[in-house]
Amino acid sequence: MSGVKKKINHLAVFKQQTKNEDNAELSEVNIISARKTGNLNLSSRGLCTVPNRIWNINDLTEEEVKELHFELDYVHTNERWWEQEPLKILDLSCNSLTTISSKIECLSELTTLRLHNNLLEDLPPEIGNLSKLKVLNVSNNKLKKLPHEFYKLNEVQELYLKNNGIIELDPAIGDLIMLSHLDLSYNNLSELPVGMGYLVRLISLDVSHNMLKELPPDLMSMRALQKLDASYNELEILPPFGELRKVEAIMLQTNKLTTFPDVSGCTLLRVLHLADNNIIELDMSCLEGVGQLRTLTLGNNRIDTIPEEIIKLVNLEILDLSHNSITIVSNYIGIMPNLKQFVIDGNNVQNIRTDIIRCGTSRILKHIRQSVTSTNLSTKEYIVSEGNTSVYPDKYTMQSTKLLSLAGRNLVELPQEVLENACKADISTMDLSRNKLSDLPDELSIITSIGDLKLTSNQLTHIPEWIGEKYKYLQALDLSKNLLESLPSSLGLLKYLREINISSNRYKEIPESIYEVEPLEIFIANDNAITDIDVSSLQKLRKLAILNLANNNIGYIPPNLGNLKNLRTLSLSGNYFKQPRQAILAKSTEEILAYLRDRIPR
């Protein structure tokens, strides 16, 4: 009997709501708030149907207004709340809705519609009449197809269709030309239509966890694409990715690739995931020009050799080659200047003992450096030993790698001959980090081809003006962990500078010259003594995507910081302000910005 009772109680808890109960969820307070703000949130209300009054919420009659128990005599004609704002944002997510009425078209002013986490099996054709819709989320439903009228939503910018049962897409998806974010992950797609190539504004495309065997070649027309996730598919062949000049992350893990994808020309690529495929060779010709690559994962493939040219990936921080067929770890791994994580377990490595491999990256790199003999001339010129200042890379080495690395040598001045050779070699990356430099000698200005300059962990107190005049091609500048309080006014001349790191210095304010760097996308200024945020100046940086101001002395966060809608990552923790609270800061950047915008005085 006890078991029967438990079952009855269980059913009582999850009893399906009636239509009347659903209608009751749209209370007078909800309607008043929606008409004042244009925003109606009925998420997680246990709805099985949409409350009837939603469909005519924009057209309440005087009789309906009176039913809301309001004394009209006390309301000025120009301030009548029911005429203030048509419904623009509707959230019906996380309910048990099985259908959406054709009356959805009555909400013609909608810009955001959230229907995710319901039980929808189809969408009404009338949804295509929402001509102002910019954000649509129908993820986590039971959709198998989309009505043809759906593709009339040509103003939509963010479309989330994750975790449905969609089998195919109409080529008309190419008509959604305003799309910037498209999530088609966790569906049953076996191919993508050729019309996808027309989505030239797309920034993020997620087609992971489908059954795709190839990607259409016209995907390369998406010149604005920054993130491509095609992982967990059945991809066997890929088009060259070289035209994706703005792509920063490509995820292709868990597919059926046998050859290394051609990403040469993807100059901004930082993350490339290729684990769990059948790739047989780490083909460096496919990585030509990918100088910004930070993460490369190739675990669980069939690679048997680490090419010497791996040293060209001078910015690489994470390299995963676990569970392959590698027997020899190249000595060049030991001299990669920025490598922080090297994973090689699961291979039959002959030149490094298993116990050393188990100790992790630092122990592996130390072992490689110690094992290099003086007879290994091709490698000797690269090796950076602790405290070794007598052996420098020659110009042939630098010409091959386009790199001058003098990191970790405790230098107080730079050798003139090395700088001259670096100039002749036309290097693009210079790493002078972890030395004892107090200033930058004028001789450095002769190397005008620098694209990436690392000066972290020195004793610099100022940066010379010539850096903006001579280093015209500079894209990344790392000045962290120095003694700096200012920056040269010439910084605004750097028309290609995308990233600057001034963390862990002595700045009390953001230097004025920062605001003149129009192409800046990443600004890292944590761990200083900055007291204020000048939003009006930050708004000049229209491409700014990452802003880190953590651990400063900021006492107030201006609400209009929320208007910097291009920010993808915002870090503010560790300051003195009381608002936003830590619970807000723990949320996504989008939610933090929305919180700040809500606090802007109207």
C-alpha cells in the first residue's frame, strides 16, 4: 500500500495544468508590467497552453482596462500605462507548451521570443510574420522541420535551434542575411544547404552533434565568422578554411578526418580542436600564417611524428598529442617559448621515460633541454637554458622561425648583433619576457616587421614614443608585470593593434592613448590601481570584445557601461564597488551588461 500511496502523491505533484490555470498565470500585475516595459516573462510557470490574453495584450479595450480595477480618473491622459509600450520581449521558456497559436502574428512588435525548453513539435507558419524579430530561441523542443514561412524572418540576428530533431534545412535559410549567431547543434542534420554561404554576417556557427559528412564550400563566404563548431559529426573531408580571416576558434573534434584541415591564412585563429579523428600527419603547411594559435588538440589520432616546424607556432600554449603513435618527442618542443601544457601520454615514447611524462609539462621540457647535446647543432641555437646568456639564435634560425626569443635570460641590455640579425631575418615575433630590462633601447626600432611583442616580467618604467611610429604592423603587445604608469601618445598610430595587456603595473587610470587605438579588440588591465571607468572614451573602441579590469581600485561601475554591447568578456571582480554584487558578476557577460543597462536612469 505504501508504494501505491507514493505513486499517487507523485502524480499529484506533476498534475498537468488546466487551461483556466494557464490563463490565471497572466495576472493583472504581469499585464501592467508588460505594458510599461514591453517585456513579459512567463518562464517556468508550468504552462501547457499560452494564456489567451497574451495575443491581444497590445490591443486592450477600455472595458478590459476597467476589468483590471484601475481608477482612470487618477491617470493623466498622456501617462496612461496601457498605451506606453507594445510587447517586444516575450519569454515562454521552460514550460510544457506543445503548440503555439497562429495568433502569434498579432504580436507584430516582438523583437525577442524565447520558446526554449518546451514540448513544441512544430511552429505555426504565422511566425514568419514577426518582421521585427531579432532574437528567437526554440532550443530543446521536438521540432523535426521548420515551416517555409519561417525563413521570412529576415531581420533575425540570433537563432537558437539546439537539441531538436531537425532533419533538413531549406536553402532559403540563406535569406536570413542579418544572422550573427546560429546554433543548430544536437539535431539530425546530414547535410547543410548551399544557401548557408549567404549568411555573411554570421559571427558564431554551431553545427556540432549532427550527422554531417561534409561542409559546403560556400561556408567560406562567411568572412565575419569568429567561431565554428562542427565537432561530433561524421566529417571526412573539409574545404580550405583560408578565407575565414576573422575566425578565432575552430572545433572539429570527434569526426572521421584523415588529413589535417587546411587553415593556412586564418591569421587570427587561436583555438583548433582536432582530437578523436583519424589524422595521420601534423601537416605544418596547413598552418602557414597561423601565428596567433594558442591551443592545438590532436589527442586520439594516428600521428607518428612531431615535425621540427612546430617551433613556428611561437604563441602555442597548449599542445595535446596524447594517444597517438609518437615514438620520438622532438627537441624543438623544449624551446617553444610559450608552451604551458604539453600532453604526450598514451604514446610509445622512446626518448622520454614514462615517469617523467607522468610529472607533466615542466618536467618534460626540462628533460628535453638537459638532453640536448652539443652535437645537435640544428637545435642548439634555439635552446634557452636557465641563466644562459652566451648562446643566441643566429639569423638563419630566426629567418626560418620568424622568431627572436630571449625570454628568461635575466638580460639588462640586448646584444646589438642579435638585433641586427633579427632585422635582416625580418622576424614577426619578439619575446623579451622574464628579463631585467628597465628601458627599451633605440636599437630595437630597426626591427620594423614586428607583429607580436612580448615584454612581460621586466622592470620597464616607460615605453618610448617610437614604438607607435616604427612598429606599424604590431598586432599584439604584452606589457604585463612591469613598473609602468603611462603609455606613449603614439599608440594611436598602430592601425593593426588588436590586443594589449598592461596588467600588473602601476596604472591609476586607463592611459588616454588606449582610446585612440581604433582596432583594439582585447584590453587587459587587471591588477593595477585604476579608480575610474570612462565609458564615453571606451565607446570609441567599437571593436572591443574583451575588457579585463579585475583587481583594481574602482569604486563605481557606470550603468552605461552596459551599452558596450560588443563585449564578449567583461571582468570586474576584485574592486571596491558594492554594485553589481558578486552574484551578478558570476553570471555571463551578456547578463552583466543587461543588469547595468537596467540601472540606467530613464
